[in-house]
Amino acid sequence: MASSDGEKPISTRENTETNAGFSVVKGKRIKLNDPATLAFPPLSIGLGKVPIEEAMPILCKVIKEFIDSHKDQRYFLVLVEEDHEILEYFRQASGNLWTFKSEMPDHCELTRDERLLLRKDVFDDQAMEDDRKCRFIACETTWRLKPDVTPFSRKVYKAAGSDLAKRIKEAYPQPGALGEAYPVSLPPESNIRKNKGIEQIIYVVAPNMNPARSDHLPLDEAKKSLTKSYQSMLNAFWSVANDNDYSPSNSLVTEHNEKKRKSSVEIPVAAAKSSQIHQPRNERSLYSNDWSRVLWEYCSNPEAFPSDIVYHYDDDVVITWDKFPKAQKHLLVMPRRRIEYIDDLKKSDIDTIELLKKKGQWVIDRLKEENAKLDFRMGFHAMPSMRQLHMHVISQDFNAPALKTKRHWNSFTTFFFIPVDNLLDVLRGKGEVTIDNEYYNRLLKGRLRCHRCEKEFKTMPMLKDHIRLHWE
DNA sequence: GTTCTAGAAC
DNA sequence: GTTCTAGAAC
């Protein structure tokens, strides 16, 4: 199977997309004679005491999803388990998801698609002779990221050498999160790397149902966490196998919160300087919160979308229909070059914002030709959820089924909505934008008031009934 | 961003 | 009992 022309990439087109919750890096350079291979144990069934009849179907399902999401990629997944009965359980749980080539022999079993192998021993010399050397090994761990909590991980830990614990601590000084994966790369001089070709060990915090331990979960929660554990493990594997960084989600969440905390458009109060922690922003292959970056796809590839999604685009600007419109007409106007948040803006971006305003006005003029009754506002959310700078162009009827919550309402009718002219004033004056996170969060939680007559309402349904009167 | 759902509010 | 919200999960 190994090719003699070695380094030839399968494809040079680089593109990340998601499929069934997995990040898929298309066409990354995978050396043909050095496939990405992950060896991993069944998680949570020993240490975590999740019943095997519950755990195995989850494992099968996640593997199936991963394989389906990575159809034209070359890699191997190797399930390693000493206990013959457990492997047999896996075969049974997998039903007819895969066709196994033969009855279970002692060490290596190929499935029909040649992506999944079962083995008794990760360091089996005979198995290591083939071209499917395990460049990556996953090990189960606890939230303290201890490297030696299961027989399998102890074995790997012993082989890796004693400085592994130190390397884990350096890479992840904070405790791990349940369901997350923590890849640790091995130094070139490490024995396990020199002799076995193992590059990284991926530590996975898997769920525990053992009542003797303090953090045990009920079955339904353990099952959810186990799914996530396997998904994180495979996502981490795929990221590092494609030379991407993988950031476990607990650190990502921290960065996100930090980022939001930092913010505060000058308009109400300047944020304290001490809160302006600059966080480096790395490129990351993402798994779960992909939704926060969907706008990037519109901006980088607007021609790929139909006109009921992308309203208009040119070299500098993309205009899309809001996917969940909060009024009769609701669009987003975005720069095509990547700007994440309004507090990334500098004086030099004034031209860009003016262009957004000009394009927004152009849209408004066109829409008013269709319906002269509509009136519009153009502006930005102080703390947006989506990661590309986007200016809302929204008609003021707020007559739309997707407008449901207090947060929705207040985000468009309080100072949380920063009109484009207001933003331009701040940029022209101060030259930068700071966002007071607490102030804006308070606005979102404030009382419900009609934007036309200031009348106050207790619930969203009552308010929605009322604003209809202004419209009709 | 939405969806889901527990429990608060009525 | 039903409606509605708010927070977690995704």
C-alpha cells in the first residue's frame, strides 16, 4: 500500500469543513508512506465502570461517523484491547457497520474499508512491521491529566519515559475538562518516538461512573460524555495528524470569555485598562462551536451560495440574508477581509466601515423601493456571537418568528445595538473601540420596552402582540 | 447563533 | 395545569 513516490500530497487544496461534528481538513499533505494512525483503548469501561453494553455502541457510532466524514482521507484507527472478550464485544456491537475480513485472530484484524483495525497490543512487534505504525496513541486520563491511570496508559507511560508527566504539566497547567482531549507531543530524543515512531500521545478525560470515585456520573450523562470523549479524541488526532494545533475546549472557552470581557465601545464607559489582556489568536481547527465562524465561509466563498443566502457580493463586501431574521427584512453586511470583532477596529479601518455603511444604505434604498413603509437601522451588536465583523441592516417592524427572546429584543433596541455612525464617531475620535462587557450584559437582561412608545411588557409574547399594533 | 429543557411564574 | 424564561449544550 505504501507508495514509492513518498511525499506526494494527495491534494494541495487546503480547506477545512465540518461534517457530522468533525473537522475535516481536506487535501492536507499526508505522506503516502506514513499514514496518520491512531491507536486507542476503549474508554471508560475499566476505570470508569461504564457498562460495556452501553459503551461499545457509542464507540461504534462515533467511529462510523468519523469514517463517514473522512471518506477520501488516508488513515488508520486501531482499537487496542488485550481482553479478547472485549474486542469480541466490539465486533458484536458494530453489527453490520463494517465487514470484518475474517474471524478474530490473535492480533490484527482489518475491516473492509481498511480504516479500522483491532489489536491486542499497541507495541506488538509483528504489528509494527506493517506500514500502519501508530504515530499517535490515545490514553484515558482523569481531570488531573495523570498519565498512568489505566493499565494501557501505564504501559504507554512506562515506554515513553518519566519526563512525560512534566511535559503534560507544561502543556496543560490547568485541570482537564470532561470529554476533552489533550495532545502532548514527544521530543525527538524520546525512546518511544525513536524506536516506535510515536509522535504524540493524546490524553482523553473520559467519564466515570464508579461510585467509589467522587466525580461519578449517572448513566445518561456518562453516555453523553463518552460520545464527546471519543469525538474529541478523534478531532485531536485529526488536527495533530494534519499539523494543526488542537486546543481543548476549556482553554478555548476561557479565551472566548476573556475576549468578551476585554471589550467596551467607548460609548458608555471606557473599560479598565487592566482588563485589556491581549490574547494571541491562533488558527484552529474547530469541532463543536463551528457556528461562531460560519460567516467566514460567506466572506471567503460568496459565489458558492444561492441568492437567498448571499444577497450581493463584490471584491470588498458580502451581504447576506440573516439566517434567522428578527424582522421582515434583516441582512448582514460584512467586509470580505477577516476582522473578528468591533474592538479589533483601528483608525485605519474607518474606510472599511464607511464602505459597509454605503453598501448598507444601498441595500436599504433597494428594499424601500419594494416596500416604502419599512424603516431601517444599520449597526453592530456590541458583543456579537459570530466571529466575523457584521453590520446588521434591519427593518424596524421586528415582525418575525425568529425574534423570540429578551436577548434578541434588547440586542436590537437598546444601546447594545451600536449604530454605524456612532461607531464611526468613536473610531474617528479615539481611534479604537473598547467594549464594557458588564454594561452590555446588563442591557441584554433589562426590561422589555416597546421601541416606538416605550411601553413596558412583562413577557416577550405580550411585547410581540403589542409591536404588531404599531405595524398593522 | 439555535435548541433543549428544568423549573419559575402564573 | 400551562406558559415562559434562562442557562446549558451544541
